[in-house]
Amino acid sequence: MKKTLILFACLTAFFAAQAQWTDNDQTNTFIANTSADAGEIYLSTDEVSGDTYVQWTQFASNGWSPSLQRLNFEGKPQWGPDGIHPSYHNLASWSQGIAMVATTDNAVVTCFSTEAGQSVAIKINADGTYAWGEEGITLFDGHGGSRTELLAGDDGGVWALATDITNSYLCYLEADGTANPTITISDSGGKQCTFGLMVPTENGVFLVYEKENWAYTYFYHKEIWVAGFHKDGSPIAPETKLMDSQTIGGSYAHYVVPDGLGGGYAYLWHPAIGDAFNTYVFHFDANGLNTFDNPNGIAVHAEDYANFYLDASATVDPVSHDLIIAYQQTDAQFQAECKIYVNRITTSGEKLWDDGKLVLDNGTTPCFELKVDAFEDGSGFSIVFQKGNEQTGYHTTLEAIGMDIQGKEIWTTQMHSLSSVMTGCENSTGFHAGQNIVAWVDGANGGVYGQNLHPDGTMGIAVTPPSCPGPENFQGEYYYEMEGQVFGVQLTWDEPSNPVEYYRLYRTDLSTGEETVVEFSGEESRFFDNTGIGHFEYQLRALYADMDCGYSEPATTPDGEDHLIIEVTETAENDSDPIVTPMRIYTMNGQLLKDSNPSQLSNGIYIMQGLTQDGRLVTRKIVISSPAVLHP
């Protein structure tokens, strides 16, 4: 018997050492050994190193406590067959909101509540050593003790958050473990300040938390608030209310995602409004201010007493900064049906897809653990979920659906095809360097398994996509038409040799930071941007019709730059200088004419580019009426 056990251990260790991302939906990638009842799986990818850290909770000699595994970019476990289990502290007999996050100095921080009711943070380096010692750091001057959360900073440190249910406590831990002052979030009216989540902002963090007081039985009066803080504890902005008071179950808590603009979205499903379960979305800007007029938020679906709309997961499109939110519809009477919808909501509260787009109708077979993640280039997103088996419901496969940014399905992938009892992960990594990662515990053998997914729906070791060079000779200039008082920018570029399906133009207002994205036909080689007065930066990308590489690299200028900066002013001092050297002439429809000599044109209106006496490149509207007349 002893020989058998030793042999099994050796085989398992060998398996762990050899494992890497596979494209086999029956075997998947082994991450670590654990117990069949393990759970609370969290993942976090270090965007600098490409390492992904996986944490799960299992019962051990020190109580329900976390274990961690490090995967390199190829999916190979680096910390042996069982990962690392910090065991210095004793934990309560049930877990207390354990959190984990990768740091920017190629390490990971885990945070949890001890049996003594204190919040502790432990940092583990990539080589498996303890950066702050195995005992870690006790946080918040001994306060906290429940519902821990972590958010990575940009310097190897982390924001840490916990609550004792009455108050919430926040502080920033430097990379070396130095703790900044503890920030206490409390309510002078006696409400509980709890269930906090964080999003990063330029100079600190926004905390999105709930204020609540007891209503009856298991129900509370809940509000959602936002408060911003610097590392030293000073406020960024006064606290702002996102959601008016709703009487909802105490266990229903909100979620948040950063909007990429310094603010964030919050969402929460509850039955309070109209006594019908729905998911409600809120948004705050980089100043912490609510941008929606409705204090109850935006419902993802119309009020419907026959069905519930809940179990949502959300991401943010990195280009438009719209919220992409997936959610389930289930019947109110038996809660036995499963339909998955997705909707798109802007920072101003506009619901772009009405009552959502139907992604999947699974009939009376349940679905679990929705995860939605945006592709890095903004071209679409994936939805990953567990699909129940028709016979048992709780035996599931792992499925993925890819959609473009307009909500059109572009692929489906079965990530795990052997129907089994799976304990799914609390989050996914999101797409980093071309792959998104999920993990689960297999209830049959107690192993932790994972799988990566690429934006094209494939799995396995990442294949470098073919390079897509951007258009060349990208140029732009300030354009002013005195007669119509039109201020804008005329942009031109050379037509690429590969057929272009679409162009995507990115404009950043340098005075406000506002980003605008415009898509237009690939048949164009010029674009007039009617901007008004301002200072703007431009990038242009092409989507080639016959190249499977997504949007191209940015277009390059004659000087080799990947962007243009153009200032549009109120003055028209350059408009009086005549064009002495015509270079290009376009029709009003944008067609480039072969002949740049105005004398060869028939009567009509054209756009001319050319040089003035002092060598400046300008654009003018010309009217050919024998002879030609140039209009500034």
C-alpha cells in the first residue's frame, strides 16, 4: 500500500510539472490537487510578467484557508502539484471573504480574516518565498475581520479593504509592506457601511459601498455610495449617492467594474422596484459623480413579473467605455428556465440594445457562473458559463460564446465537454496578451483545473497573430471654411494594398481627455472631422478584409509617428494665403482625382490640397466655374 501511495504522488507531481494549456476539452489543464469540496476560486494575471495566480479555499489544519498556484503564460504550474498553503494563522471554521490579487512586481497578495477576527495580508514572490514573512501583516489596526477585498496599485503595492459589518476600513500597503494610514468609513446616522468594492482612479481609489439598516427578517434598507481617497487617507471628492434606498435581501450585494476613464459602473440585482427581480446599473465619473438621472439606476430589462433577470456579469468595452452586461432570465414561478441575454449601456445611461440580445435559450436546463470579458482591441467580447446537463442539472459542461461589439455571435466553443460537478471560479482573468483564463474544482477527483481562451474562440498555447501593418502617409490639417464657419480637421492617408473592410478612427480631446471612436467604410482614404475648436490627437486603424488579425497597427505619418496632433483655432490667418502648388484634388464624395491641375477640371465643387508660398500644406474648397475660384 505504501508503494502505491508513493507512486501516485510521483505521478501527480510529474503531471503538474508537464501540464500546460491544452486545446483538449476533455482533459483541460491540471493546476493543483485539492479536496472535492474546495471552492472560492479567484484568478489574477500580472499584466507585466504574464503570470496568472489561482487561489482556492480548502479545509486544512488551520481551518478553511487559501492555497495558491502560479501559472506561467503557457499555463505550466510553478509551485508543485499542490501549490502553496500559508498556514501560519488559524482561520474560522468557515471562510471570511478571502481575497487575492497579482501585483505589478511579479508577486501575489492574499488577504483573509483570522480566527481572532483580524484581517491579515500575505505577499508571496514568484519564487514562492514570503515577501512580508509567512505571518504577513495585520491590517487596519486590528479592525476589520470580514469581507476582505484587494486592488493592485501600479507600484507593487495594493489597496486593502475589510469590514466589521458596522464600519469599513481601507488602507494602501506599499510594495515593501509599509501600511499607510487606515481610513475608516462610517455613517453618522448609525447605518452600517459594508459590502465595499474598489476601482482605481488616477491618484487613488474609489470605494463603492453600501449603507444599510435593518428592515425586517432578512431584509435591509440599502443605499449605494461612492467615496474617493488618496493613499495618505485624504479624500479625493465628497461621497456621492449612486442608489436611493431600496428594501432588499441582506445577501444581495453589488458588483463594480472600472470604466477605463477613471470612474466605474456598479450593478445589483434585487426585487424591490415593482417586486420583480431585475438587474440595475449605475455609473460614476472620474470625479465620483453620478452620471445617471435615475436614482434607481438603469434596468437591463423591462419590468416583467413572469421572469427574473439576475446573476449578471459585466465588463467594459475598452474603446467606447460602454458597459457590456450579461444576465440570466429565469421563470419567476419555479426558477427552472435559463436564457442568457446581453445588453450594452453607455456612461450617460443610454441602453443601446433595448431589452438585450438573446445569447442562449437553454430551456428548463439551468446555467451557472456567467463570466463576460471584453477583447483587448474592443472588437467584441466573450461569455463563458456552465451549462447544466439535462438529466441532473448540476452536472455541467463549460461553454463559451464570442460576440462582436454589435452583439452578433461570431463563434462558440466547448471548453470542458465531460459533464461533471464543477465548482466554478468567482472571476475570470479577463483578456491579457491574447488569452482569458477560468478555473474550477472537479467534484469527482478534487483537482483544480483551468483553461485559457483566445479572442477567436480557440484554446491552447497562444499563437502569435499575423502582424497587420497600418495605413501609411497619415496626414491631417486644420480646415476652416469662412462662409459656413466650419472648423475641423481634414485627414488623409494612402490606400493600403490589402482590401480594407472598415476603418476605425480614434480622436482624443487633449483638453478634456474625452475619447471618440468613428467607424467608416474601407473604401475611403480621407475623412473630414467636423470638430469645432480644440486640440486633438488622432489614431487610425484598418480592419483588412482578407487578414485574420483584427484591427491593424496604427497608421503611420510620413515621419513614422503613429498619431497626429492637430490644433483647431478660432482664427483663420492661414486661409488668405493662396495655394501655389496643387498636390491632390478630391471630389466632394472623397474620390481622389488623378489630375491635380485645376484647369483640367469640369465645372463643379472640389477639395484641393496643396502648398502655400511659405511651404504650408493646406486644404481648400474650390469652385470650378471658368475660371476656378478658391474658397478659404
